Amino acid sequence: MKKVNLLNLRKMKNIKFIAMAIFATVILTSCDDDDTPDPVNEEEVITTMTVTLTPNGGGTPVVLQTQDLDGDGPNPPIVTPTVATLTSGVTYNGVIVLLNETESPAENITTEVEEEADEHQFFYTIGSSLNATTTYTSFDGNGNNLGTEFTLTASAASSGNLTFTLRHEPTKPNTGLSDAGGETDIEATFNITIQ
Amino acid sequence: MSKYALLILLLCSITSISQNCKNTLSGKVIDQHDGTLLVEATIIIVGSEEVVQTDLNGKFIISNLCDGTYNVQVSHADCLTKVFIVKVFGNKTKNFKLEHHIEELNQISIKGKSYTDKSKTILESTISKKELENFSSGTLGDALNSLSGVSSLNTGNTVVKPLINGLHSSRVVIINNGVRMEDQEWGAEHAPNVDINSVGNLTLIKGAGALQYSGDAVGGVIVAESAKVPVKDSIYGKTLLTGASNGRGAVLTSQLTKTYQNGWYAAVQGTLKRFGDFEAPDYVLSNTGIFERNASLRLGLNRFDYGFEVYYSLFKNEIGILRASHLGGAQDQVRALNSDVPLVIDDFTYDISKPRQEVTHQLARIKGFKKFENFGKLSLQYDFQRNNRLEYDIRRGDDKASVDLELNTHTLLVDLDASLTDQIRLKTGVMAGYQENFPNPSTGVRRLIPDYDKYDLGIYAIVDYEFNDDLTLEAGARFDYTHMDVFKFYRTSFWESRNYGEQFSEIVVQELGNQISTNPKLNFYNVSGTIGATYEFDDKNKLFFNYSLASRAPNPSELFSEGLHHSASRIELGDLSFNSEIGHKIALTFQHEKEKLSFSMNPYINTINDFIVIEPTGVEQNLGGSFQVWEYRQTNAQLLGVDLDASYTFTENLSYNHQFSLVKGYDRTFDEPLISIPSVNTKNEIVYQNQKINNLRLSLQSDYVFRQNEYPNNNFEVYIPETETTETVDVSTPPDAYHLLNFNSSIDFKINKQSNLTVGFGVTNVFNTSYRNYLNRLRYYADDLGRNILLNIKFNY
């Protein structure tokens, strides 16, 4: 019986040793000092879209802007102006600029979109009550529509919505949003009056 | 050592010389794993010449025994020999349970009850080895899905999460080789990181009854173990190759085990799985391929009274997520829902593009045990797990992952399993754990799960008491303490909208313009318990009763989610003020087993206080358009249901199996149905099996899934500028009922004395039926899998 106990004792010691070794491992591996994490630079977010409409023959540009500084946070985008006024009979040269203002200085996302022009396209949706037409003036490497630049012709006096949609990985070429597919990166609607 | 043991046993048995020597000891010898009766088992009364064998029904009888305590040695060709201590005063009936070790290598058992380890008062069910091997090309979730009461929450067909009696994710605890899996199981699109081909035994406990593993399994516990190895000089292995038409891929899995008479053993196992795009009946499910590579290694020593094992496994999985499921806002959802076919259908390819997941899970474990005579078994285990999850979304610019999380977990366990008396067994132990989560900030996307350190301490005790041969009682309790030290960046706008500034001002570290860095420190004190009884009316009828109390601390996702969840195109918001959810589950099982007919019926009711649900609360606008907002909230929930299993043997070769599961889940506070509750389903199978024709087995299975008719209405409306209309986004209505027919067959060939070959052929979804499943998260975008023809070849050596 004694021998049995001795054997047990020896094994107990072994177990103890293993236990100690394991504890040591746990403690050693878990005690590396964590530095305080850094905030993440949000690279993907588009906070601001600015559409500058410059009258063809010169004059004061009309600036449409939607800005959502908290990205997918609870605050809705701020759209300015509440109602934008265009002049009947005037053709405007439109330029779209996208910014990520969560970074400082703000990052220009339009450049990224232009770099991947074949994977992006802007669409302009004119509400049925608004008398206006648009034409693409910027294209991707394959000659398909990109739409970061365009012209907008304001016809007879009217009012309605003008919606800008940016699709990522659309089918190109396409006849419009209905057969473009892809995913919506931006959808912003402005209230327009033509007078 | 065993000589001494034998000597002591002998000495003990000599002491029992007394007057009444007309007693009989009778009973059955039963396989501990699946309850089969063991024929020709040898029973020896140690210290006497008395040797008997069990008959064809596994029964034995020994007569002319005196009053006293005997050491009874029970052995069987396929099993480990075991010595039982039996008190005989008058005639005694006693059933002996042996552990199968040869058969076990080929068998997966799913059970609620178990070997003496797990829970004694919840019933078991099993999947045969053949059925398991049919899932070689599938997942752990697919295998479990074939059981009554288990369904799965899917993201496509490669991300399969088990759902037990209506509950999933953090409410289902998975124990892999004695290690609690910490693989970011909180996410609905995070499948368990376990290779189905590495599993030797799979045990399912529909409840929190298995307190030695955890106290927070509100839904249930799944225990996957490697096959046990015999103590003898041997080398054996298995190679299984499965090819499948759907996905045009194959799985190769192989394992080799070397064992020695002196107890040493080593085993290696590996799996390679490669599939391209899967196909629905009418189109290719673009970007749904999978590439999985797993390996595991174990080495150990198994002696009668001590042993140890070192185990390491590597699981690496690359899964494509249906391209058409990656969307922008609600406008895109409308387009997807209105389209009968997925918005993106490309030609078949093996390439896995974005969106995709890349998961690597490493598990290392060292375990030792020592048995002390007349006392019990003491085990010590340390394990380490590293889970690295990368999720790639379709994004502008570089190829960086959008989610890059590394979760490291260390756990130390000390367990004691002691027989206090002949009838009373005690299991008790302590668990200490440390976990650290590191979300890589270089993704350029705000952290989905914040940095945190988590400390766990748990202590439990379970007692089971064999009141008599018919009645066993079980009771257990567990206490867990969890401390979380978190570092989280909140969006200032969210922080303010939640009014956290007033509630949690003390946790603010720094204000950084549009973000606030915080350091929440959370403590959870959880009590869990179980109490149950098993009563055997006679040989054929048995009743199980179990009550379990489970307490689950909220997971990091429920506490800290705050932002757009791309794969669901919705904004998900957690709540810092959550407390633990508490589940009370009462389960009753009646089991009847006769030669021809056997069935079990398992009604249950699970009442959960402070149940954490996520549900839509509104629609938010951002530059991408409209997004539905889903917020976690705590409520009182109740799940009720019944699981039914039955089988009938017509003739020796022909049998019929039936399964039926029903579960209903309600939010009792708001008096509405819970979301994602499995619909009623029933499986019926006819099996023809003939051992004379090379063990030919043919089976035809019908799988009918009813439409879920109770669901919360989470639909919302969105304005579509192109059409100038307001459209309803129907994210609630469940798909229609469907019926699938599956065929399976296999035949064995003997190659030589040691080796045999099994060839299997099967077809799932024979009629190429188009269907969608309510519990598939991609059901909005595409049909489920079409016909799949499988061929598998297994070589045992």
C-alpha cells in the first residue's frame, strides 16, 4: 500500500508541476500590456456630395449639397438648399464632388471613383413634374457613361425632384437604373424649381 | 498498479462471507453509448469461479450469491473491461454499461443523455456512422440538422449554424474535444469552426443540463469528441472521398491512428474540401464556393489510472457569400425582392471572390487525469484557442478586409468525478478563463466588435443519485463570474441619441470630435442549475424529466453593435445596459422501445426572462439611401414545442423512420411571435438493408417543411425615385412550404482481413425542386440548392 501512495505522490508532483507550468503560461501570455486602441480611419465612408451647376454662358453657380458627417450614425443627411432654383432655358455644366469628411483633411472620393471608372456610374433621375434633361459628359476608359460630370438643361418653368444615384459595379453599358444592377453607394434627392 | 488494485478488490470481496447464499444477480449488459444490448459479454464475480455470459438479449443471471458486496468484472470483445462494485442483499437486478471502443471509431452518437459524463435526465438520439459519413461534404450543422428538434440558421448552404429547439448562436454552446469553442459564435453568419470529419462522437443536449461545460447554454450544448482509442497494439485508418455534382467539388478526408498495448497512442487526421459555385435548379448561385483545409493531431497515454493527451487542430475555411446578397440600402433590397432571380448570376467558377469570409481557428489542448482508488478521477486541462476572422466586402480601392478580428482564449479546467457511495456520484470543478479580442484598426472600417479583455471564473457541482434500479435523480448548480474590460469608440451622435452621457459618463476616456472613446467595465454574476429524474417503468418504457436554469451574459455583439451590417443591409444597434438573460427550461421525454416499434416524445417549455432580441425600430437615412435600423432589446420570451421520433421494423430488412418537430416562440411582453423560429417539419424514411448482399442499404427520405405561419411583421416602406412610388420592403413574409426527396445507398466490399471498402451513392433534392427556407438568410435573394448527386468511397484499413 505504501508503494502505491508513493507512486501517487510522485504523479501528484508531476501534475502539480504541469499545473504550475500552465498557470505560468496563462499569466505570461495574458500580461502583455495592451496599448490604448487608436480610432479607426473610416476610409469607405462618403459624408458629403456636392453638385456644382455652372450656367453654360457664365454666371453664379447653383450648389447642391448633402452632408452626413456621422456616416451610418443616427443623424440624417443635411440637404442644402431646401429648394434650388434653376433658370428656364439655361444649360448647366454639372460637376459632382464626393468627400469623406470623417478624415482630416477631407479625402476626395471622386478621385477613387474616377480611378475605378469602369466600376461606377452616376444616374440622374428627374421627377416627372420637373422639365429638365441631362447628358453625360464624363466617361470611363471603355467610353461608357461615368457621370461625375454632366450637363443639365432646364426647360419650362416647373418644380420637382432631382435624384443622383451612384452605383458600384453596375452592368455597363446600360439604358438606365432599371437594368444597371450593382449596389447603391449614394442616393440623394434634391428639390428643384425652374423659373 | 492494476495488480494492487486487483489484490484490494480480492480482499474486499473475501470480507463478505455470510449466511444467506441463495441470492441471484441478474440484468443486462448495455453499450453505454447507444444503449444496444451486448451479446456474449462475460461477467465474472471477482474472487470466485462464477463466470457467465449474456444471452442473445444481452441478459445474464448469476445464482447462489451470498449477501455482501461483490466486485463484478464485465468484459466484451469490443469493449473496455470494467469492474463494478455491487451490493447484494436478496435478489438483485443490475444493468452494466460498457464503453464500446472498436465500434465507436465508426460511430457518431448524438444524445441528450450520455456516458456518465453529461446530463442523466435528458434523452439521447443517435445518427449512425453511415449517415454521418454522408455529411462528410457538408458541415457540422448539416449533420445536426438531421435530428428532430434541431434545425439550422443558414447563410447560403456553407454557413450552417445549429438551432436547437428554436435557439442559436450564443445560446448554443459547442464543446469540441473538451474545449468550449470560442469562435465568435455570436454572429448569425458565423458557422461553428469544427471539421465534421474530425468528430468521433457528437452529443446533443437539448438544454443547459450539462453544467460541467457551461451555465449559459439557454438553447443547448453540442459535444463533439474524437473517437476513443483502444488500449492494444494496432494501427488503423480511414480514407473517405466524396464527390458531389452540385458545386462540382469533392472532399477528401483521412485519418490514421497508432495505438500500443502500453497505453500510448497517436492519431492524425486531415480534410480537404473544395467546391465551386453551387447551383439552384434554375441558375448558378454565384460566388458560393468553399475551400476548407483542416488538420488535427493527437498524442497521449491512456492507462487505467492515469493518462494525458495533447491535441492540436487547425481549421481554415474560405467561404464565398452569394454575390447577389451584397446590397446598398433599402432601394436595392426592393430590387432584389422584386426580382425572381438573383441580381447577379455569373458563369460557374471555382474562384471565391468578394464578399467572402476567411476564418482560421486553432485549438491546442493539454489534458491529464489521475484516478484515485475509492475516491474518483481528477482531471486538469488547459486549452488555448485563436480565432481569426476576415470578412471581405465589395469596396472601393484596395483589397483589405472590412472585418479583421482576432479572438484569443485561454481556459484552465480542474474537474473531479467521484463516486461518494455506490449510488451517489459527484462531479465538481472549477474553470478559469481569459479572453482577448483584437479588432485590427487598419481595415478602414469602424470596429464591429470592440477591443476587450474578458475574465471568467466558474464553479460547479453535479450530483446524481441512483435511488434504485428504476429511478435516477440528478441535481447540479453552477456559478459564473464574468468581468469584461472593454475599449470602445462610440459615434458621438449615437452616444447622444442614447443619452449615454448621463448614464455612463464615468466610462468616457476622451472626446475626439465625432467619436468618443470609452472604457466600460462590466461584471456579470450568473447562477445556473439543473434538477431531473429518470424513471424506468419496465424494460420498454422510460420517462425523463429535467428542469434547467441557464443564465447567459450578453455577448459583445448585443452590447456593442453600432453601425451598418453590410451582409444584412441594415443598421444594428446594441445596448450597453443589458443584463444577463435567464432561461428556465422544463423538458419531459417518454421513451418506448419494443422490438418492432420504438418511439420517443419530448415536449418542452423554455421561458426566458430578459431574452435579447433584435428587431427593427425604424428607418435611417444616410448618403447611401434608406437603411432599416434593428435594435437589440430585452424582453420576456417563451418557446414551447415537441420533438417526436419513431421507428418501425416491418421485417428484418425493411424499416421505417419518422421524425417530427414543432416549436413556437413568443415575445410575451409584446405578445407577438419571435423572429426566425423554425417552422414545423417532418421527415419520413424507408430503409432497406440486407447484410447478406454485402450489407446493401437503400433509403428513401421525404423531408417536408411547412410554411412558418407565425412571424413578426417587420416590413417597412421606402420611396423609389425612379418610379416615384413608395414600396413595401417585405423582409418578413416566410417562403412557402416545400418537400424534398432524398435517396441514399451504400454497399460494403471486403478487401482483405483488415480492410474494407464502402461505396455510397446518393441524390438529394431528387426532383430538383426550387424552394427557399425561412431560416436561410439569403432567402430574399436566391433559391436554395438544386439536385445534388453524391458519390462516396470509403476505405477502412
